[in-house]
Amino acid sequence: MPAESNTPPGSDDLQFDSAVDAGGASAPVGMACTNCGKTIQGHYFQANGRTVCSSCKMILEQTAASLESAGVDTGQMARAALFGLGGAIAGAVVYYAWVVITKTEWALVAIAVAWIVGKAVRAGSQNRGGPPYQILAVALTYLALGLAYVPLIPGGLGGGIVSVVTLAFSAPIRNALGSGAFGIINVIIIAVGLQYAWKMNAVSAPVITGPYRVGASA
């Protein structure tokens, strides 16, 4: 932890062991915590820009930690998988349409597909987040990007569901290995999309700064 600082609330420098001045954006005496409503005594914290008391700051940290380590809820995971699959199909259609119309592959489109899938998984999990949902989002994003290639493979859509899914998971790799330098670009595009889907489903831990003295000014 860094030593005492004059860093104002909202700064990226986080420290919790010593009180600092609020840099002119101080909490006036008698201000209530935006989380529990109790009057703040002595010191306060900023959590995502909101003024909170010491007790609520600890609760926010404990809640984020518990979500990170908690087991998977079967119902939430099933719903997230269902929503995510729908997002993967929609994303595959978007990516396929882009490739066919423009004859190019663009990283921003892969990110758009990842956003669709990641958003769907996040909605299905009821904004839970965490490693299991991140893995699900990454797998479905890869599936979506792979599905976009399947119609471009001769007879790709002629098999059953198992055949199509198998082709979808192998198509990006086959395309990368058989395209030389362009294949490397495809790998980068896929990696960018997968990373984005992973980040979208991380646990939303609050950004906390402080403590700051009540009524302190620069």
C-alpha cells in the first residue's frame, strides 16, 4: 500500500491504510452514506464515484470477493448458456454477412460478435460474472466466429448439427493454417474477440478509493 497521499476521490491510485485530504471535493460534515443512508463519521470512501462509509466499503469488497469464489448456480448457468447460444447464432450471422459482403475480415466485427455473445451470457447469468461464465462466453464467441466460416466450406451445412458444430470449432484453425500471413491476422482477430468476451463477464468489482477525511479540503 502506498503512503499518505493527496490524491482526490476518483483517482486510479488506490490505498486504504491512511486517511488523505479529499482534494477540494470533500464530503461535508453530516453527509450520509449513499449505500446505507447513515451519517458518515470521521472518514469516508469513494466507490465508483459514490460516497460510502467504512462499513459499506467492507461489504462491497466482501460481496465482490464472494462472487469471485462462489460456486456455479445450475439455473443461472443454463440460462446463460441458452442466452449465449442465441447470441452466438446472431453473431455468426453478422460476421458471415460482413465477410460475404465486404470480402474482408475486420477485428472490430469480431469484437462486435464478442459483445453480442458476452452481453447475452451476462444477461442470462443475471449479471453474475466470474470464471465459469467467462469460459462460457469465450467458448460461445469462438463458436460464433467459427459458424460464420461454415457456409463458406463446400458442403459445410449439409451435415447434421454435430457436423456443423465440429466444423465451426475447426474452421478458424483450418483457415488460419491454410492462409499464410493472412491466417495470422485471423488468429489475432479471433484472440481479440475472445479476450473481449472474457472481460465482459468478469465480476464487476467496485473501484474504491480512500479513506478521506470528512470535511477535508486541499
